[in-house]
Amino acid sequence: MTWNNIADNCLFILSEYGGASGASARKLANDKKEPKTLVELMPDLLELYDKVYAFDFFIYKSSKNQTIIEIEYTSKWPDIAQSMTPSLHAKVSIPFYATEVYTSETKRKFDINWQQNNWRHKWNMFWARLRFKVFILNRQIRNRK
């Protein structure tokens, strides 16, 4: 679904689920973190393992030579059985404009780095908003007839 090449050279960042905090706050926090190899991150993951409900894996940033994967964990709540093993989820965040772009017929792809708020994402957001406004305007015109 993406036009990016995802490199085999992976580094990881660890973050706790923020819940209500927005994407921009999450990005700022993750940009300050130093990516680590899985071997370097393993002691932290083993320490958290019994206290975690779920691990979510996101592709945070991808380049030709390196992929940074964010491991986001959700702590267990007191009312959940403490003996449950954590579940693992691999996720790809899709921008809202890509749901209409990628269909089985078109096979058009999106940039995996869209959460970095790069120029391509800004351009696609501009066009998606414009298309939405035109759609609303056309609907209002049809309803007047």
C-alpha cells in the first residue's frame, strides 16, 4: 500500500500509550528519543512484559537505509486478570485521504512517512480538503433543485 521501500535495518523506540494526547505531541516526544536496536531495547521490554496489556508496532519513519519502528505499550488495568499475556499488534497508520486513493482497481499508494508532516502529506491534505469542499458544494446544489 505504500510507495516507500522499508529497509531491513530496523531500529526501535519505546513509548507508552498516550490516549488523549494528539499526534503532534506524540511526534514531538518520539523525535526526542534515541532509536535503539532490538538487543539494546530487550531489557526494557522484559521488565515491562508482566505489566503490559498490549504491544502495538507502528512504522514510525522509513528511509532507504533504515526503518524506525515505534513500540507502543498499554499498561494493564487493575480489573484485568494479571495472568494474561500481552497481545502483539502490527499496525500501519493510513492517512484519511489514502482510503479513497488505494482501492483494488487503482492500486495508488501513499507515503508511509505521512505522520512526519512532510510536503507530500501537506499537498495531499490540501487536495483532500478541496475535494471535500467541492463534494459538499455539489451536494448542496443538487438538493436545491
